[in-house]
Amino acid sequence: MAQDKKRIGVLTSGGDCAGLNAVIRAVVHRAIHGYGWEVVGIHQGTLGLMERPLKYEELTLKLFTGNILRLGGTILGTTNKGNPFNYPLEDGATVDRSMEIIEGIRELKLDALIGIGGDGSMKILNRLAEIGKFQFIGVPKTIDNDVAFTEFSVGFTTAVNSAVDALDRLQPTAASHDRVMILEVMGRDAGHIALNSGIAGGADVILIPEIPVDMEIVANKIRDIQAEGRSHSLVVVSEAVKDTDGRHVTQGLQGEMVRYGGVGHVIGRKLHELTGAETRVTVLGHVQRGGTPSMRDRVIASAFGVRAVDLVAEGKSNRMVAWQHREVVDVPLEEVVIRYSKVDLSGTLVETARGLGICLGD
């Protein structure tokens, strides 16, 4: 294709997940094979642009063997700490470091930037692009699948597969010991992982942030299962479900942001109190972020990477690639960053769960 030679950057930002390397690979292949462009990989997300000297590498086809497509995580590294517009210092103060990033992009002589991130990362990168007046295209990735306007984000399917695998392993031990097995999965603002894995994994109870939990209703479900002659059951809980007092269960290490985690144990104790059932809790945690990317994540990541480069070639900016109706489209980032995609309580999956007799806590 005839095209003025460009030099584009690519970075990963926010939490890691499976499929990021497949996006990077697709960007490099499309840019080099399709347009003859140069590609720069920026290390550690926006942190690499704030460092002096800058942290980056030239990405060539020699780096992208077939194995990279299969690797979890990101070969460029990533960060989910420190909003550059309000960057925290060791003394507790904050400083605006946004211009350092913009200057870094100019120093690298980038014609455009492709950022692979969740809604928080893209909100920051979109704002930087508007201030710095550089071309920017976003690629959605998050295991939570809560980015607006896309049916799938990179990393979601692999995370769900990990949760389903855990349920497949928990069911026989639950049956062997007559226990209620509780699996706590990630999902900071939305219950997509819990809902999808719970249906696929044969859960009896699925608790998600979008539906307030009535523990008496959940306990009645466990009692009904026992009355039917089955002495074991499976419960899937999203980490963002509130406890019995209506509060999020959080934890945090010194110097780190407070994080969700631990509500599964709260639910387990309460179910034991209400039903007398023996409960065991598994917190899946970061196992959901790692591992070999699923087929769907690899395919969607590849399609996103190719389309992102094509959008740069078309001169578009401040757009996000998205998956809708079995194809890649692009949507305005200004619309994406002001909302998120929660579970549709009148949607097919919620109706499917209810039709299967799964208790949703209400």
C-alpha cells in the first residue's frame, strides 16, 4: 500500500491479562507488512515515557516468533499505578507529570500512539492526546469486560476459562465431602466473569455487584438443594459484591492502593451460620490474569491490532477499536471513557441463569 512512512508507538497500560502480546504482534505485522512503517514499543506503559532516558525498543518482525502469540502477560511491561495528571510522590504530595509523557512522545518522533488498556488507562491517554495533539487509537483490554461499546475486551475469555476450570476442579471435591464450595473471582465494577463462568461451570449460586445480595435467599437455595437430596453445591462470588452490612470487602498493603478481596470468606461464614453447611472458599485471584491466551482472545486481539493500525493510516484519532456483531468497528473515545459496561439485568445471560434455577441473591 502506498503510504507516507510513519513511526508509531505501542504500549500496554493497566493490569495485565492474556492476549496483550497478540495485539502487539498484530500491530507490528500490519504496520511493517501493510505500510512499511516503524514501530516503537514503550516499556512499562506511560512510565516509560516519563523516564529519562526514555524506556523503549524498536519492534521488528524478528522479535515476533509464533511463541509470542501464545504468551500471557505483556513483553513490554505495564503499570496500573500513578495517574500522570496527579502523580503521587513519596511524601504524599502529588504533581502533574503529563507534559513529560507528551515530551517523550515528541522525543521519539512518533506520528501516532496505540494504547492497549482498560477504560481508566484510555481516559488518561485520550486526555494526553488531546493536550499533546498527537494521533491516538485505543485497544480495549480488561478481564472484567466492562469497557463500553465492545462485546469483548482482550483478556476476558481467558479469565473466564480459568474460573470455569476452577469450578470443574472444585465440583468433585465438593461432592466427595458434602461441602458448599465458594469461588471468589475478579470483577471490580461488573460481574461478567462471575456470571459467565458460573453458567458454564454449573454453579448453583452466582453473586454479582449489580444485584444486592439477600443472604436469606441464598441460604434458602442451599437448603432447597439439600432437600432435593444433593449434599453439595457451588457458589461463584464476584470480588466487588458487598458484604452482609452493605460494604465492599477490601484489603491493601502498605504503599499500595486498596483492593477488593475477601468477600468470599464473608459469604462462606454467613452460609455456614444460616444453613449449617460445611463451606470452603477459594479466591482465584491473579490466576485469572495469567496463562495461555484462549482462541477467542488471540483472534480478537489480532483483529484489534490490525484495525488499530489501519485507523492510523486513515488519519483517525481518539477512537477505540471494538468488537460488535462479529466484526471490528471503531467508536469515539470521548463516549467510551464516560461510561462502563455492567451486566444487563434484563439481558440473555441473566435470564439464562434464572431459567436454569441459579440463585442470583435476589
